[in-house]
Amino acid sequence: MIMSDRNRKDVIIKAALAIITSDGAGKLSFDTLAERTGFTKSGILYHFPTKHALLQALVNYAYAPFFVLYARLVTDQQPHAGRTVLGYIRALNEGCGEGADTYAAVTAIVSEQPVLLDVHRNLYRTVRQDIIADGGDFAEQWAIIATLDGLWFDDMARLYSITSQERQQIVDHCLRQAHQLTGQPADVRL
């Protein structure tokens, strides 16, 4: 069976993430990828001519599903206080791509090449602009997002020793706070 370029790229990206997850970011090389995928090194270089290009593709692969979902959930509504926060909560709840191991691998990548964080910086610029456009209490809305990001980071790094029930209580609290900003009923639980 002949594999499309898109499928080859996906195989390479998933293999790179697996290498980083199992062996660490320092073990990722084009030679290791060739061994893992069965592709030639030149075949991998055709799709990702530099290691930076490969690493950027890994970051995009991990975070693009969240960004697309967030944008859809926020832009589907007219601006109003709390719109951005509710969209952010729903996007985190409905799915963030590949899961905690993938995000941990990507964090290892960006710790070595901080320029790859530009995709995150752009998201937070957008979120900030969306909150400002929505109106309402900026600090309250940003605090909710920061709390949720803390939980997301914990899912990945397992820093805190909170239970899933405690985590859900925090998410529910953030959701109630967000609904208070909109004036909508807070009986919706994610």
C-alpha cells in the first residue's frame, strides 16, 4: 500500500513523540527516527528538512486541536463578558489533542528551544484580545484561565497530589465563576 505524504508525516511525528516520551528529547535524531519508522533518513528530511522544522511540527501537532476547538467555541458567539473563559473551559474539557504524555514530550522540546513557544504566545495574545473584546472583569477572567492552565500542567507533570474528584471541584468552581461573569445559570457541569 502506498502511503500519502500526510500519512508519512503523521507516522514520523508520532514516532518522534514516542522517542521523546520513552527516551527523552535528547535521543531524538533523524537516524533514530529512520530506525523507528523504517523510512530512510533522506525520506524523513524530505518532509522535515531541519530538526527545528520537525520540532515545530510536533508542537503544532500537539496543540492545533485545542487551538481550533477554542477558536470555534469562542467565535461561534457574539462578544460578551465570560465568552472567552467559557470557550476556553469547554475546549479544555472537550479535548486537548493527544494527552498528557504528548504534552510532556512537547514541554521537553520547548524547554530546549524556547522559540517554539511562539505558538503559545500567540494563543495567549488571542485569548487576551478576546477577553478585552468581551468586556467584564479582565483579572477575574484571566485568573480562571490561569487556574485551568495550572490543572492542565498538573495533568501533564503530575506536580500536585489532588484527586480527580478535587480536580473536578476546581473545574466546576471555575465554570461557576465564568457563568457568573455572563449572568448565565451556573448549573451546567462539564
